[in-house]
Amino acid sequence: MTAILRQKPVFRFAPSPNGPLHLGHALSAFLNHDMAGSTGGRFLLRIEDIDLTRCTPEFETGIYADLEWLGIDWEQPARRQSDHFGEYQAALDRLIDRGLAYPAFMTRGETKTRVAAAAANGERWPRDPDGSPLYPPDDRGRADFERHELLASGLKHAWRLDMGKALAVVGEPLFWQETGDGDRGLVAANPGAWGDVVLSRSDAPSSYHLSVVLDDALQGVTHIVRGLDLFHSTSVHRLLQTLLDLPAPVYHHHRLITDKDGRKLSKSQGDTGLAELRQRGLSPADIRRLVGL
Ligand code: GLU
């Protein structure tokens, strides 16, 4: 009889150390940890600190302290993205070599001015699922010599995915398997809605989208459990996974914890911060209750 080797499910909690953890993070961490426990799977912690200007060692220490207090243990060591910039660069280089990424020179301010000018002319500028204006097409259309000249001049730039080319290379509709609190089943991805997404920024050697898909693959993550705020980003992730030959995990986007006005919690809202709640005498069981578990 042939032995069937079943891969253990692998879950991960992937906070960014750019502020204190709040109740929304607690829900994500509990769900991942609980699901790993109930399926005999593994639970990993990943510190998503590519944004070197906003992430600090103090916030990272705070993440470890909060998780330990909640009774959540993870496989050591945690993966820290800032230790792996070379891997993200190598993947970016593959996309550049295939003509799927281009240097983008416009600053945020310049993009804003452009969008405002279009609006003043009565044009409606396309926006991504998070409501941000799509990147203007100018840099995508540059001739090679012009691109080389601009790069050689040392002008600061990001790298962006050429969405049109990327979709053409893939050439077929993409889907993902969803088990979360919103749409379920096989969900059709719509990466084109995001336009030419950033792959690396002028002030950070990678982007969230690029590093998250690479790390999930490198760490063998099979189940991604995260907030519904990242539901639409999954379209971009499926596209990058396909372009880079990475496996497709199962996704579970969970409900968000909101404040009393129904807004998503932000890291600056002290009254829902886990460290603050701990200092006020709440127990981990209270936190579970507060997040509805
Ligand atoms: N680092 C992201 C955050 O803190 C989460 C990324 C993910 O789970 O894919 O919002």
C-alpha cells in the first residue's frame, strides 16, 4: 500500500512593527494559532518590517511581549523581512529581465498634482480597490534610452509592475480558494483593478505585495488567515504567485474589529492597544471575549 504523505497545514501571523498591536491583531493571531492547533498544523510569526522608516525595534519587542502575554507561541526564530532584502531583489530582477517591471520616477506629490489636474478638467481618474488613484501611465511608456538616461542620472525611483504585460503573460483568468467571512469558494481575482502596483519603493527595497508572496512561498505557508481589509490585495498576490511560479495558498479573510463608530482600528488608537489593555488589568481571556472568540 502506498503511504499518503499529507502536508501539515502551515499558518502565519505577519504583523508590521510600525505601531502597537491592537484588538484587530489579537483576532488575527488567535485565529491563526487556533486553526494551527486544531488542524495539527504549524504556526509561524513573520515580522513585516520592510518599511525601515516606520518600523522600530521597540514595536517589534512589543509584538513579542503581546503575543507571549496572549499565550500564543510560535516556531523560533520569527522571520524578519528586513533580513531578506536580497531575496526580494532577486525576484524583482527576474520580473525586470522579463520586461514586466519598469522604473517609476513620479513622486507621490507629482501623481497627486496630475490627478488633481485631470479632475479639474472633468476627467475621472481610475482608482484602486482601496480608493487610491492608479499610477499615471507616463513612465510605463518611456523608450529604453530615456529610461536608462533617467536611471543613470540617479533620479529616485520605484519599480512598478506593468500590469497590462503581466496579465498578457499569464493569459488566463486567476482564482483563489476562499474560506473566510466574506465571499467564499472560488473567487475570481481582478488584479487589473490595481493598475501598475509597486514592487519596490524608492525608500524601501521591496513592497508589501512582492515580499508577502515570496515569504509565504519560502515559508511553505498553506493557509493565509488575515483581515478582510486585505481581501482585494489577494488578486495581486495571485498574479505575482503565477508570474513567479509560486504555489497558491488557501485564503481566509476574517471580519474586522471596528471602533464604536464602525471604523477599522488603527495603530494610533491607544484604547484598543493590547499593551494598554494589559496595563488596565484585562486578562488574555478578556481579550478573546472582546474580539468575539
Ligand atoms: N503585514 C500586514 C499587516 O500588518 C499583514 C500582511 C498579511 O497578513 O498578508 O497589515
